[in-house]
Amino acid sequence: MKSVKKVFNSRMAVWMLVSATLLSVTSCLDDDDSKIENVAVAYVSLYQGSPDAPDLDIEVDGRQINAYPFEYTDYTGYLRFYTGERTLRFGPYASSSIEIDTTVDFEANQLYSVFVVDEFEDAGIVVTHDNADSPAKGKAKIRVINLSPDAGDVDLIANGSEDAWSSDLAFKESSDFMEVDAEEYDFQVRSSANNDLLLSVPDIQLQPRYFYTIIIRGFETPPSGNPNVLAAQVVVN
């Protein structure tokens, strides 16, 4: 994947991250390529979306895979995982405690995204299956996931479009990938309940044949001392 980073100063923080790796992580396969040449693998990305979590460690089947802290909004890009049931554990960085301990079943040659979500005391994961048909010539594919604990249901609207690209998206819910023209867009994120404008997301350039996820994350009303306001982050899958 290609790596570009673009920051916007709008009503609230908006990020565009076109990235393959934002922190040092390793795949969950043995380092000896001779041992894995014929091993079936799945491709799994990890995203840290808990807006009040400390920096995290990531363990897969008891093996820590991050060399540096897994920070809020970090995104790994796709890593190679063994298939079948894998135990994923997340806890505070450089600590023996575990906050999330769960098992996910990964199938061979399939793509998945694992999102750490919710306030840290209730943290868990959301897993999406990312396989989809390739976009047509001149098209891109895009989806939305709502990771804001307190924003309520949201709609994503592209300026100039009569219909919402995604509507009534609840907390922890992801839309399917949809095919759109590959061009520049301004987006609005609005409350599904009352149509209030929550975010303006300007100047998002979608490239042909690319897959994108718009992540709505952070607090609409942050707790005292928490800087992680409601924002939108765009990642390339």
C-alpha cells in the first residue's frame, strides 16, 4: 500500500491517512520464510479506536507483535496471520494486564480489519470482512464505520449528492463497500436523529481502483481532560 498523510483543520480534527504501516509490527508468521512458503494465510489489519485508552500492547496467540506502543488512531495495514482461530489480546503497553481477550476465526486468503473500540473500561473489538469485488475503471470503493461512543447514529453525505452514502450508522456498525466515482469530495457527517452537522470533511481525493474506509471516531463530548474530539479518519485498505 502507498503511504501519504494529510491533515485538515476544520471544525474538528480531520485526518486522511493513506498508509500501510503506522507503527512497527510484525506479521504473525514465523520469520523463517522456508517454513511458511506453503502455509495458508489471512490478511488482517488492526486499528486503535478507543478514544480514552492508554497506549496498547498487541498479542496474537500469546506472542507480542508490536515493538512500539499501539496508540490511538494507529493503523497497521494488512499483516499476514495464520488461519483458523487466533487469540487476540490487548492491554496497556509494557504491562502484564489484559483488557481485551478474544478469539477470531480467520479464513485463508481473506482480508479482515480488527478495530479496538469503545471507552477503555468497556473496550472490545469489531471485526469486518474486507473482501469485495474490485472497483471498475475510474471508480473507487468506500465504506464508513462509526467508532464514536457518544455521537449516536450518523449519516455520511457527499456534497452535491441528494442521498446519504451511508445512513443510520450505529456505534460499532460498518457499512458495506460502495462503488463511487474516483474524484475529490467534500463530506458531511450528520446526526441521523436530528440532521445536525457533526463534522465537515473537506478535500478527500479518492483514487481509481482503491478501497477506502472512513472512520468516525472520538467523543462528541469528550470527558474532562480528554483531547480526542469527534473526527474523521480515512484509511486505504
